[in-house]
Amino acid sequence: AAAMALTMTACAGGADAKATYDNATKKTSELTSMDVTSAVNMQMTQGENKTDMKMDLDMKIADINTDKMKYLAEGTTSVMGQNIDLSMYYEDGYYYMDSMGQKIKYAMDLDEMMKQIKQGTESSSVDSSYLKDITAKEDGDNKVLVFTVDAEKMDAYVKDLMAQVGTDLEGVT
């Protein structure tokens, strides 16, 4: 299994750190099962209005890229100080979601589900061309990558992700 700890902050850069990042991303994409903890903190700005958004998810995925693939994600999203619990599950061609007392079940093609999972698991692993000021440091047996992300490229990336889930972010950075 590949493990990668990512911290977003400013620091000096290095080609070796970028190669480590690319290698970790490649290894992650080859896994057949994952247990992923994701913590995303964003601030969206539209004109004078700023909105903080936070999402914490624990995702478990088994039998990736097979017709027996199973996916479970549980967590919380917080927008403007309001916490919303989320639970999502996929098995045997059906996607289930439970949020704010609403339960949804619908048929979903495995390829479409894999596309959504890939977006979720790679949201902290954007293409390395988006990164700047990347360094790697040792922490016991782990290598910790520290970097900043190009703000303009990240804006386009986030807008694309949000558009795919039907959220219009016109004028939002």
C-alpha cells in the first residue's frame, strides 16, 4: 500500500520532492483497496463575500477496478458554520447517500462510480504541475511532502470538480 501525508504550506522547492510526489500518486492509482482519510479546508470568495468550507471524509474502497467494487465514505461537511453529516455507499451497481435526513438510492454505472472515487481520493493529489515550492522531509519511515498549490490552477480545478457534482461556482475563487 502507498501512504502519503500532505501538508499545504510554503517552503523551498526541489525536483526530488516532485519526483516523490509523482511516484506516490502513481502508486496510489495502482492500489486495489484503500482506506483514505481526507480533510479539505477551503475559502471561497465571491466579491466581498467569503465562505469557509470544510469537509472531513473517511473512505474505504475494496476491489477497485473490478465489478465487485465496494465503496463507503462517511464524514462531515461544514459550510458557514453549519455541520452536515454525510454517508455514501456503493455496491452492486447502486449508489446510496444519506445526508440531512435525505436518503438517496440510484443505479450508477461502475465506470462512473470509479470516476467519482478517483476524484475524491485524488483531490489532495492534484497533478504535480499545479505545485510550487515543494519539499520532502523524513518523518520516521514516512516521507512528508510540503508544498503550495498555484492558486489560479487550483481555482480552475475546484470549479471543474464542483461543476461535475452540479454546483455552479460562477464568480467564485
